[in-house]
Amino acid sequence: MSFQKVRAFFSQKVVLPHNVQPAVLIVKNGKIEKIIENVDKHVMESILQNYPDIAIENFGSLVLMPGVVDSHVHVNEPGRTEWEGFVTATKAAAAGGVTTIADMPLNSIPPTTTVNNLRIKAAKARGKIYVDLAFWGGVIPGNQKDMQSLVQAGVVGFKCFLCPSGVDEFPHVNEKDVQEALAELKSTKSVLAFHAEYESECTTPTGDPSCFRTFVQSRPHEMEVSAIKMICQWCKASNVRCHIVHLSTAEALDLIKEAKQCGAPLTAETCHHYLLFSSEEVPKGATEFKCCPPIRDKMNQDKLWRGLQDRVLDMVVSDHSPCVEELKTKGNFLTAWGGISSLQFGLSLLWTAAKSKNVKLTQISSWLSSGPARLCGLDNRKGSLSVGMDADVVVWDPEKKFKVTREQILFKNKLTPYENKVLYGKVEATILGGEYIYRDNQLCEKPIAKKAISVLFVYKP
């Protein structure tokens, strides 16, 4: 490893694993070497004596928090790079305080369902990324025998669909496929994540396609509840780690709670859009709000917040799933692509929604950083400000407001329901491995030359 000058980052509000307090982070060679608490003038003098060449950065009362780990991002390169690519996605991540993303296995062509496909994706990513990168593998009918080799190659877990995914190259699985996948994972520490919607009979939606309610009625609560009942049973019976992605219905929270109380290794996530928007406020024809499962009503949203605060839900992620604007078929929710773009603004979105709910900064850090890192098996390096961890830090101002404008959006396709929304919690700087990658409203680095985490350690194009 090349020599790196020792640095110190100080703030009155450093988010440590169990509290927020004044502290100094001593960083060397990309890692947190020491954390000094109870900081005063004498402590600072001692630091200068022990590290004569140290560069000290004083952030005053700005919050220093572990870099955000977004474990649910669709990059789409190669194959659908016009939707999103590694350059634009990771630039947006860096600007939003995200220091690690985990790329989902579908919407790219080829999907990440074999080691060779993984190699293709890794090669496309090299030299294009501004933040650390990991990959999910995918489970589709017939590829279960590829799973062990994908685990060995470094994927952070696997994702499958219990209903059509929306793209032909990533078909959904049935119960037999799931059982075979769980059997393959039994001897590993890996995780199987589920798009948890299931319907036994296809129904054709009726009503005005420009009305959001018509779309919501086509994906009722029961679709999620039916899927999650099965997932809880599979998880308890197999004792294999299972995870529910982008949960939108609060009606399934009791099922998840009961499974966890029984000792099942089950986790669940929700998304910023489910916590910030309610179905009642979606304008007619505004298809930028469409996602699957859908945004539901205000009462449901309140229950999701309680699910987070009661630790039934484990994390909040973006499910950044963009497409070209034409596929959003403005005015028709039934034909529009389902996905919301938000990667750059997740921290601010969550804080804006949480600000009035007496949510602590340690909870924000847990939901955005340590929870997703643990899901992906990266918690030995990422997700907390602790000695020995990667020096990945987001510096942000909880009281500063900003308006989301199209000009400042860095992800490739700018259509988002957050445009023109005023948010609290502006990201002032993003630090990856002790180095600034974003500061003063601009990116500081070229694409990172060092190998990224996960499979990029394994394959060299």
C-alpha cells in the first residue's frame, strides 16, 4: 500500500456506533487508526506532538457520519447504459455522501447470473467508478449451480423475483427454484434477497391509467403479504439468511417481527420514497412516482416509520432504478417503467422525513450505513466509524436546506419525483478511504484507480 499522509478529522458531532459526541478521527492509509474522544486544547496539542506532519481538518458543528452504504442500486451497464452507467451513478453517489454502492443483478445485459457475466460487468466498471462498488448475483430458473462460484467470486448476495421482473433476461422463480437456491446457500454465509410480490392469478387493472390509484389497485397489499408469508416460512425452515427488498406495505410487519422472534435470519429494507411520499399526494399523470411495489397511503407510511423505530425494518435504501424518460410514458401509470431515481439525495431525503419524528443521528447512521453494510457482509470494513474500519465519512449540515434542481442532478436520467423539492441535510463533503471525493459542491477526484471492493479484487480485465 502506498504511503498516505496522516490526517485528522474533528467535529463537535461525530456519529459513533452508540452516541454522538466531539471526537477526532486519526486516519492513516485509508483506515481509521485512532478515535480520540473528550477533545480539548491539550488533546489537540498531544495529537500534534504525536503526529508532527498531521493535517487537521476542523468541521466545527457539522455532522461526521459513516459514509452511506446503498445496498440497492441499479446501474444497468452494460446493455442499458443509456438508463444509467457506472460513471454517472457513482458521481451521483459521491455527491450524496454515499461511499459504497451494491449493484443489483438485473436491468443490465447480461444480468449477473453467472461468473462470466460477472466478469463482463466488472470489466465495464473498471476505471469508471468514483465510490467503492460491490455486486449482487441473481437467481433465475436454472442457474442455481452457478451460485457457489458466484459466492467465491465475491458477490455480496443474491436477488430473485417472485413475480415478473419487467425484463425478459431476468425471469422470476417458483418455489422449487427457491428451495434449490436455499440449498446451494446452506453452506455459505451469503443471503437470498426477494422482490416480495406474488399473485396467484393475473388481474387486469381497470380505471383511469393517469390516476395513481388505478396503478396502486393493480398491486395491492396482498401481493406483498402473500410473498412475505412464504419467505418467512422458507427462512425459518432453511435457516439461510433471507432479505426482503423495498418493502412498502406495513401489513407485513407483524409477519417479519414474528419470524425474527423465532430466530429466523431475516432482514428487511424500505426505501426513501415510501417514507417521504404517500399515495394521496401523487399528482395525476406524474409517472415519475411509479415504482413496484407502489407508494401507499399516509397511514401505511406512519406504520413503516414505527417498523423502523421498532427494529422490525433494518435499513433504508434508494432502490435507484432509472430509465430513459420516454419509458416513463407520462400520463399513463399502467405502461410506465416502474422505478424511482434518488441515489444522490438519500441522506437528505431520509433526514427531511425524519426531522419531525425525534429520530436520532445514530438511528440515521444505522439505517443508511451499518445496516446495509451488515447485509452485504461488508461490516468488517464499512458502515461505522470505528478503529480499523475504512475511513469513509460523509460530512453534512442537518440544518441547511437546498432545492433539488435538474442542473445539480448527476445521475444520467434526470426525471425524479424529488425535482424542485426542498430538502434538509446538505452534504458538504464525502471522504472515501481518507481522501476527499466530493467537497464544496464539486467532485474532487477522477475515477478511483484503486481496485474496488468485492469482485473487482478478483478479476482483471
